[in-house]
Amino acid sequence: MDKKNALRTGAVAAGTTLMMLLMSSPALALTRDDGDDPGPGLNVMETLGLYVVAPIVLFLVIAGLVMVGDKSRKGPKQG
């Protein structure tokens, strides 16, 4: 890729990112809706358990079930 194409690609990427940032309006998230009643926040251990430990455990359980199911089937005959 020559220098001109790289510069053009960078400009398009930067322009797209800037437009996405300008069009999103985080200020609207500050206003509360009618009936909005957020619950209590999570502490550090609850957050780590929910977003780190639970997905890892779920992955390991699914991978284990797949491996057990694969080993229980007889493979094709060799020869």
C-alpha cells in the first residue's frame, strides 16, 4: 500500500470515528425516565464473579461436555 492510500484510509477511519462520537449523545443518558428505579450497585467481588468467573466456568462446562460427548462416540474405522 502506498503512502497516499494509507493516508486516505487513516483519514476515512478518523472521520468515521469522529462522526460516530459526535452523533452519539451521552448527555441523554443522564435524564431519568418515568418509572426508572435502578437497583443497588454490585461490589467488586460480585462484579468479578458475574463478568469474569461465570463466563469462564460456563466455557469450561460446555467444553467438557463436548469432549465427553466426542470421546463416547466410536471413531471411523481405520484401515
